[in-house]
Amino acid sequence: MALSTRLISPLRPVLAALRWAAPGQRRVLSTPQGPGHTLDLGGIFPPLATPFSPMQEVDYARLEGNLSRYASIPFRGLVVMGSNGEYPYLAPQERLEVVSCVRRALPRDRLLLAGSGCESTRATIQLTVSMAEAGADAVLVVTPCYYRGAMTGAALVQHYTEVADASPIPVVLYSVPANTGVDLPLEAVVTLAQHPNILGIKDSGGDITRIGLMVQKTQEQNFQVLAGSAGFLLASYALGASGGICALANVLGAPLCQLDRLCREGHWQEARKLQHRLIEPNTAVTRRFGIPGLKKAMEWFGYYGGPCRAPLAPLSPPQVEELRGAFTANGWL
């Protein structure tokens, strides 16, 4: 059950120390997060698409089918209820049910990151605590954006600090200005990196200079920077990023894990060739056609994509052909 901010405040020191046992077991206390006691986010995470039935209900059987296929790919973990999960279109209870479903199917050696960002700090705290109860290992918290003009660096630092203070599991910042219109300021990231319960950031802005500066300015804090798109994954690794949360991993998960391995082993020439082949398909399922394009592409590779929730509309036949061309031209189809 979600707790109110007033009830949580006196419990913050205890909540910050909570860690989770296997499903069905009780919660246990262990060492609080901090340097030397941090989850390793190194690797590739697909931000899962949420399968819907023709009636636009969450299709849990199809979700489990996709999860069984992803189990053979060496992902570090999965992200549930990120932007590609259409989280703004799901009710809070639906978001929690999806997290619970994925947790039951996911091996314990793979991490589960759950999107818990809401517009208010209070609602974000409540959903964060509930996501932890549902089995998430960490939460991904997107920047609030409805009152965009008021989302100053100071306001965002206060927001994330309160969430991290109250969260029983680590917090990962999430900056996705293409969707929110809010770019979490670099200075705010550097400040927040000092919080013992803030683990890292998913940065989807694509500014490689900014990613490099985040890595440089937070290296004393054990802070992990994750590339938010496959289009700039190699460049992010070259500057010290830990991993990637990439929409394209829903479709081409194995090649993205191969790119991760090549970069870690220093095979930069091979990595560059593979990165080049991923840029155009990635653009097609992100900036060009978005989630409808991602779901259509998933079907070509044996996954269930299915419909999006309205008002997201399916692709037109010419758009489908253009999308297919982006994969065919790079040797994926």
C-alpha cells in the first residue's frame, strides 16, 4: 500500500536501508546504498513495450511471451513503465500490475527498473514505495514537466532529493527532453549524484558533450550514466557511460548486447561498424515513428507488438514500408 509523505518522513532512515529478498519472502534490512554498496547498471536494458489486446487492455499473456524470448538475450535487466511502455496512458494500478508480472518472470540475477515518475513529489513518492513493494530493484524517475516554466534546477533538486530520501530502493534520474521539454540541468545532476540513494541517470537528450561532462564531474560518487538511445551508445561508452536503456533493444537486443561487449573489450573498429548499422533503425523506432514504429518492428522479429493505446495511432502503409526499409538497408531484414 502506498504511504503518504507525512507517514514516510519519520521512516526515511529505515526505508533507505531496505533491500528486497526473493518474491514471496519478507523484506530485510542491509547496508544502505552508497559508494561500495551500489547496484551495477553496466549493460543493456530494454525499456519494455507494453502489449495491449485489440481492446487496448494490457495483455499479460503476450507480455510473458515476450519475456520468455528476452530471457535468452544477455540483458543486464529490464525497464518497465518507461516512455516506451506508454506509462502516461496506464493507471497507477496497471503500472504496478505490469511490474509485478515482470518481476515474477524475471530471474533474480537480472535487474528490474520501474518507472515511478509522476507530476507531484508526493505522488512520485507514493508510487515509488509501491513499485518497491511490487518487486522493483530500482526506480526510474522522469522529470516532472506539466508546469515546465517552474521546473528550475533548484525545484528539481528538491523533488529528487525528497523522492530519494523516502525511497526504499535506489533512484535513477531520467531526463528525456524530447518528451517532457525539461532537460535536467547538468549542475542539478552533479548535486544529486552526491545523494547516497541516487544511483545514476538515463539521459536521452543525445548531447554527447553533456554525457561526457556528467561522467567526468560525478566520477567520485560512483554515479552511473546510461545512454538513453542506441543511436549514441558507442559514443557514450567511449566517454565512460555504464550502459544503455535503448528502445531498439526491444527489437535488436542481441546486437545491442554485442555492441556493449565489443566496447567493453576495446574492439572499437568492430563496434563502430555495428553502431553504424544500428543508427538508422534506431532513428526509425524513436524520433521518426515512435512507439507505433517500435511495436510494428517487434512483430518482424518474432515478438508481440500489437496496438498502442489511443490516441497513439498505427502507422500508415507508406510509413510501414519506410520503417521496413530502415531495417532492410542495414541488413537486419
